[in-house]
Amino acid sequence: MKIKEANVEEIFAVKNIPEFTEMASDKEALEARYRGVPHCIFVAYEEELPVGYLIGYEVDTRTAYCWLAGVDSNYRKRGVLTGLMAAFEEWMRKSSYTLLTVKTRNNLVDMRRFLAKAGFNITKVEVMLNAKDNRIYLEKEI
């Protein structure tokens, strides 16, 4: 697997991420989220096929946020997200960020497991009407 820094257009080549809505295919909506702040976009490739991506950006001079990360469901449990997070953490170190934050949803069980194994700690839970939709905020010192 290769991880490359990319531009926003390159993430659209990653297919089969059922968790994401149409916003994940709207270039303008994506760019608006990180416009004007330091950010990074990484794409993971298996034999030249794009299989995952991660978009992160600065929150403040100490903190970076892993905003959008997805892996083609045919390539999960193969270390793709681990590789993308490692690239993001390296970008953070080079940029002197020391706190990595992320948000997930209660119904994304595999992501919750990944984050727990990766050393993230829950800092807040935003309770929704349906518990499956609860937002879980996590962080990790880098």
C-alpha cells in the first residue's frame, strides 16, 4: 500500500464507502470546510487503485482535526486506515500540532474499535434522539 498527499479531486476515485452521504462527493462543500486553514489530504493506493482517503485540518495552533476518513469496504481490515492515520500524524508532527481530534457516530462500530485501539480517548458524547446517531468526540496526544 502507498499513501500519497493528494488534492480533493483525487478522493472521488475512492469508491464503495457506504457510510458517506452525497456531501462526500461535493467538491465545493468539502473545500469550504477547510478553506483558509492549513490542511492535508491523503489517498491510499493498492496497486495503483485508490482505496481510502483522509482529510484533516488545523483547529488551532496545537490541534488538528481528522475530519473525513473512509476506506473502500472491499479493502477494510487491511491496514489502510492505519496507514492514512500514520500519514496524518506525521503531517501533524511536521506542523507542530500535538493534539489530534476526531468525531464519529455511535453506529460506526468498526471506527469506534479502531479509535480505541489507536489510543483515542472519549472527551464528549452528543446525545441524539436515536442512540445510534450519538456523536462521539475523541482525542489523542501526538
